[in-house]
Amino acid sequence: MLYGEEPYISVGILTDKKIKFELYGDFSVVGSKDSFSGIYTAELKNDRIVCKSSKHEIVGVNQIEFIPSDPISESFLLRDVVIGSKFHWERKEKQRFIYSLLLLKAGDDIIAINHIPLERYLTSVISSEMSAKSSIELLKAQAVIARSWVLAQIDISEKLIDNKESHETSLELKDELIRWYDREDHNVFDVCADDHCQRFQGVTKIISDASFKAVEQTKGIVLLSGGDVCDARYSKCCGGITESFENVWEPVKHPYLMSVVDYKFEPENFALDFSDEQNTQKWITSNPAAYCNTTDRKILSHILVDYDRETKDFFRWKVEYTQDELSSLIKEKSEIDFGNIIDLVPVERGESARLVKLKIVGTNKTLTVGKELEIRRLLSKTHLYSSAFIVKKIGNNIPEKFVLYGAGWGHGVGLCQIGAAVMAEMGFNFDEILLHYFKNSELKKIY
């Protein structure tokens, strides 16, 4: 798609039966001469949206949009916004936003959507995804990626609609269940506001001028490949090698999302063919040189927001389960009774050693599962840090304990945020950082 000017986007913030919000300033609603401000609740009554305050009651058949008279100085606050949904840091927050608030009926729920110019959205994203105190070059790199990603998602959605296609997210065979989680559930807005898409937590997270500078200095700049905006991805810590797109999501190869060694040269004394489990074991149990292999508190505090710093072991980690813990966990998450777990067998790995397929062998059932997020989901109450792990069993026929030794945090595709932070501290410019992680791409200003 060609862009001559900055687009507006729609961001899904909150979905619930009842939504509590506050309007600060003067807001209008199409079809009403009144001006609206104050504390409101919205819920469905008789299949219509009903918004109430102490002074007003507004009824909408399918939607109600509150439009500020001044989109910058006036704002709205949403209560009980879930962040980190289904992750170990999940919690609820009050969040403040600028520009308009759209309340949309969706089945038995109401969705709160923020309509906002792309560059304003990005200022919040780069402050929500990492600390606004981060290096300016890191923030600029993150701004370009976030801009590219959201525009690519809009392009993909439009192509699916034009071609009357749906977004496939699973493949079920007799002895295999392969799922991937991308953007299959966003049909009424462009992107959501949580980790499923990009963290967007309103204006309260913007605490430094650097965020505004990073967005302004890269305004309209995107990553391009083959004339299209790159579907740019990123995760917290690749573990030393990034992963290829097709091993995490749909089986499509993108030349700019191929595996990259996260350092200035290939790691010494390692064979990187992870189809050989001996190579994988050596890689995961070692401490190879990599940009993201850092314990520098200053760098980590700049890159990670407060709840991310609850996670200490980004590069290499260990998780232990007793037989009862693991069998109960897999039964709960899969809704399949495998019985006692006999083994967890690697079937297929990607270029970063992340498991694409894992065979779960139980006394009642054996099933191969994938892809990486499904594996992480089944083996943790929230999500394992990554699917790059090896398994050590303790016990004989039916193990008493399973110990998982792992590498990295997240899917590992595209930019490694901790690696990029280290590169920025070393003096690399934002374009050098981006072209390290996104091979076969170029930077271009499109508006």
C-alpha cells in the first residue's frame, strides 16, 4: 500500500461486559448537541449499548463514539485494563488515552477502541514495550519496527478481505496438533493493546522527551522488502540466535525474517545444526558470546519496564516439575488426559534451537504438539520463557522429575530487544541495528 500521509489506526484496548471510563474535557457524540465529561459506565441492555453518568444516558445500537474537542489536551481514562494477558505478570491498570473513544458491541461484550494517529500511537508503544529512558538509537529502532509491523498488519488484513480468504492458525492431523497464534481474532480493529500485538498503554507511560524525539526523527520510515512493508517482529531475548518466521507462525518464508546470529561473528566451537540434539544440548547449557548475553543492570533497566524486570534469567534458564506437577499441568492446559508423562521428545527444531514440534508421551496418550507458543503454553501455568529447551528426566520408567534447561525469552523472530539495547550502548545507530536483525530489507520514508 502507498501512503501519502500519516494514517489513523484503531486499537482494541479492553473487552468486557461492563466498561468503566472517565472523560476529561469536552467530548461530543454524533447525533447529540450535548457536551460530555465525567465518570461513565457502559453495558449492554436490550442488545444496545447504554452509557450512563450522573448527568447523561446515551444509547447506541451498535456503537457510540466520544470525540474530544481538543484531541491532545483532553483525554479519557479506562479502568481495569488487563495487561500481560495470560502471562506471569498479568494485572489490571488504569490507563489514560488521547483522541477518540469508540465503544463497539461485539456479541455479549463491549469493546473499547482508541482511534489515534499512527505516530501518536507509536510514542506510547515504544514507551510501553521498553523504558522511555532507553537509548535514543534503540527507541528509534523500536519506532521503525513498530510502525512497519502495524502497517503490515493493515495491509495483510486488506489483502485477506480483498481475496475473501481467512487467516489459518492450526493444522490437526491424527497424531499431531499444530497451532500458531498471530492475529486471528482481530476483525473489528487494526491491532490490540497487549503483548498479543504490541503493548500500547496510553499516555501515562510516556515519561521522557526521548520517546517523542525517536518517533519524530523516524517519522514515516519503515522497513521494506520487495516493495512491501516488512511484517517486522521482535521479542525480548533471542538467546543468541534469532528464529525464522515460518517456524513460529504460518509456513511462509520471509527473506527479512530469517535466522540471524546475534553477534558480530559466528559463535566459536559450536555446531549450529540443532536437528542434532547433542549440538542443542551444548548450545543451551553453554554461555556463548551474544549481544543479548548481558547482565548489565543499567542496560536492562533502560530496556525493561518494571514488571518485565521480575524476570531475571533472560539468556539461560531452568524450570523443574515433579511428575504430578507436569502431568496435571499438561492435562489442565491441553484438556487431554495423558496419564503419567513418560517423556518429552524433540521432533523438530528451528534455527535458534526453539522447538517447532514436541512429542508428549504419556501412559494414556501420545501426541505431537506445536508450534512454539503452543508448546510454551502447555508446559507452564502462563508461558515458558521460550521453546528453546532440553529435557532432563530423573527416575526410571515413569520419571519422578523433569528439568527443563532453556535459552531466550519470547519467540525469537526479528529484532532481539536486549541484543539491540546492547548494540545501542556500544554505539550502533538505529539503522545499523535494524539491518543486523532484518537482512534483505531496506529503510524508506513513505510519508
